[in-house]
Amino acid sequence: MPKIRVLVVDDHTLLRDGITALLDLVPDIEVVGEASNGKEALERVKELRPDVVLMDIEMPVMDGLEAARKIRARFPAIKVLTLSQYDDSTHVLDAVEAGVQGFMTKTAASAELAASIRSVYRGDSYLSPTAARQLVGEFQRAEHPRSDDPYDQLTTREKEVLRLIAEGKTTQQIADILVISLKTAEGHRTNLMAKLGVHDRIELVKFAVRRGIISI
């Protein structure tokens, strides 16, 4: 029986080495290559044509979600399983919207990692237990909003971005502080401004002051 061919993508060499070492112990899985960012992952996918791409979300040059969208468009038969140190609803929803087949946290046990790879390889979707709870909770909140206050409609990550913007941080600084890509930070900023109905930084700061998020 042929092994499941996996490409491991993460910008941390030690983590890539650790994952590869773990998967080398699994009889039906073979790591065929590694990449350190989304751009490199696309090149390796084109060259190696793996069955599954195990990919970190937050990476330099090109993040995992952008790479996942491109892989889905160019190589629809290849499955993408994202790996993240975060399991909040924002990260889970962003991954699902990018079209990935699975979402795993970096705290998962090796047995769960192997099971998730097998699952997406078979064509099933896979969400780690905590990610699944976050996703269910997000949909429940969407169906039953708690109030008409637009601030309550913001995700936890969007509230963090709002606070940092109000404190005068640039989008790049916000990305660095939250350990996310610049594009992801820009996306959160766009989304929160739309939800709050504001159009520039000054209006955001005024909103933050009124809500007591920051003081002047």
C-alpha cells in the first residue's frame, strides 16, 4: 500500500525537524519534503506533488492561508492541513474560509497528527477538538447575537487589533506583536472597521476612547 506523501511547511527549523522525526515513525506516512514559508511551499508542491501539505499559518514572505488558497486553485487534488499555535475562532474561521481540509494545533499529540493527516488524505475534513468547539461557538454567536452593540460583534482578535490601533501602533507593529502576517493584520483592521461603521484611524480612536478601551 503506498504511503501518504506529506510536505511539512513551517518557518521554524526545529519544529519542522520535530514533525518530520515524528512522522518518520508512522508506517503509512512519508515526509517527502520541507519548506520554510508559503512561497517556498508552492514551489515544493509543484515539484513534489505531495498528497497532503502540513502547513503553519503564520509565516514570513507568504503566510499559510494565502499559500493554501493558491494550492487549492492550482492543485485541487492536494489536501492542506493547517497547523497553528492558536485555536481561537478567528484563526479557525480564517483557515476554513481559505479552503483548507483540516486545522490542527501545535499542542496536539503525535497520534492525533497522524490521524488528521489520514483523515484529510481520505477526503474528510478534520478539526482539532478545541478548534471544533471554537467554530461551533462562533456560529452560535452569529445565529444568536447577544446585543446590538457593534463592539460585541468583534472577535477577540479584532478587539486586540482595535486596542493596538487606538494605542498608535502601525499595522506592521500590530502584526509583529500578535505574531501574525501583515496581510492578516490588515484583514482584521478592515473587518473591524466595517463592523464598527468607521472609516479611518481617527474614528477608531474616538470609538476606543468612548468605550474606555484606552484613556487620554
